[in-house]
Amino acid sequence: MQMTMRWFGTGYDSVSLAQIRQVAGVTGVITTLYGTKPGELWKTEDICGMKEEVEKAGLTVAGIESVNIHDSIKVGSPDRDEYINNYIKTLERLGQSDIHLVCYLAKMRSDGATVLAYDQKIIDQINPDDMLSSMEAMSNGFVLPGWEPERMARIKELFAMYKEVNEEQLFKNLKYFLACIMPTCDKYGIKMAIHPDDPAWPVFGLPRIIRNKENLLRLVSLVDSPYNGVTLCTGSLGSNPENDIPDIIHALKGRIHFAHVRNLRYNAPGNFEEAAHISSDGSLDMFTIMKALYDSGFDGPIRPDHGRAIWGEVAMPGYGLYDRALGANYLNGLWESIHKMSRL
Ligand SMILES: [Mn+2]
């Protein structure tokens, strides 16, 4: 297990690499080329520049979150092969740069990372056309992943693209994509780690397939390669109390390549808010989650997930330094005690 923190890059993130380096026990970052658009071919010099910057700060690039999949691939438009070819070339360049983990999402929105408190009743009242202004009001002036203004400006077009796509078609399109990229992943040793949908149920009438044990097992069976794996995100899967996270971890043994570990508190069905990482602050049992990861032999990068805004910090919502650093320390403490107890 390698403890990491997400970092959005110089010019985007309010947290610096030097600050992350000072969090004891954190040795790597999970990052991306934040300025790239889904479907765009990543430039080798940009990948190398990002890697050099991180390594100069005394950290490693533990993985990419995310290389986003173009909507044409998700909906299966005729132009998808062009975007898949770009994706394959980007994977080759990452592999050649010694980067071997890529997190990605299957659903329409490219990141659920902004779901800090969620009430289905309120979401049901939102007109998708008004989302751009409501997201801008909530973002502290930062550009949130998945909610970039240029993307939101196309929101009507995107809803139209997804209108006819049901769950079966999404699975079919995902299988096509995975079958195309797996030979490259095998060649360069790149582990693909799909991120569950957040929250774990359909929103705005759009299908969300990566939301429970059954569908996660179906995903890993779409292409039977060890490189076709999962990001275990406790916050996303945990948004549905019916998801038994330790059971899901054991069922996916060997296919969990990356873990986002955070806690949340259930208020009512369809209504939750994020808590501090420690078990006593929320509804998830973080000890049993970490123990399941340990017992299943998990050896990938792990990161604390969204933090609360504390101590007056102004940061991207969910991605301040302080509460995530506390989370990293807590998770490292759990891991150390589980490891040492197992040897008594
Ligand atoms: Mn997550």
C-alpha cells in the first residue's frame, strides 16, 4: 500500500507539492494533466514535465486520476475509434514515462468529486440548464473536475447524446473500449481502475452502471485481464447503504488497483453528507474497510478522499490540505495496527 494525496497541478491546486511532502507517511500524488480535454492526446513533454516536477518535490506520481474518456466512447458514436486511438497513444506515453495506474469514469459526468453533501430531493428540483450557475456558486472560484465551464456550456448537447443510452449499451460500449486498450495495458503494465459512480444511483435520468457489487463484478469480467480493474471508492459506493463495502472488497480481490477511502454520514435514504475520515464521525466502519483491503492483499495507492473545510482554509471544495492530511494519518495508523496485529 502506498499512501498518496490527490494533487491537481501547479496553477490549479491551492495545495503545493511541498506541503504534501510534509505530511508524514504520504509518498506520492495522484494527479493529471488538468488542462487537457477528454479525447485529447497527451503530449509526452507535458507528461514528463509533470513527472519531473513531482519527483523534484520528493514525491512519486503514483497514478493518473483521470485520463477522461470522451463522451463519444461512452455513448458509442461512430467517431469513437478516433478517440480510442488517442487514448491508446496516451496510455503508451504514460507507460513509457513509467506511470502504471490510470483511474477513469464510465458515466456522463467526468467526476463526482463535488458531491460533498447530497440530497436527492434537492437534486430532483434542479433544472440541468441551471447547473452551470449553481456549480459556479459552490466552487470557491476554482474549476471543479467534471464541471469545467466549456463542458457545462454543452450540457444540453450532452444530455441529448446520452438520451438513448441505456445500461446495457453503456456496458457494451465499455467492453468495446476495454477490449481495444487492453493489449496496450498488458504491454506497458498499466492498471486501469474504473471509478464507481457518485452517488450510486441514476441521476437526471442518466444510467449509472458502476454502482454495486453485481455491476463491478460484471465490469471486471467484460475483459478478463488483471489490468482491467477498479478504484475502490468508499464514498461513492457507500452512498448506497445497501452496498457492503468489505464484502465488495473481498469479491474484487486482485482487481482493486487504487482506493479512495473516506467516511460519510447517512441522514435519510438518498441524503448523506461527508464526514471526517474517522469511523466515529460517520456511518462507515473504516477499520473493517481497511482490514478488508489488507486481508485481500491490496498493494496499490490509496488516498484519503474529500476533506472538510477546517481551520479557515480556502481551497477547492473537498480538496483542502488540513482535513485530508488528518485522514492520511488516520488511515496510515489503521493500516499499521492491522499489519502489526496480524503478525502477533
Ligand atoms: Mn472517489
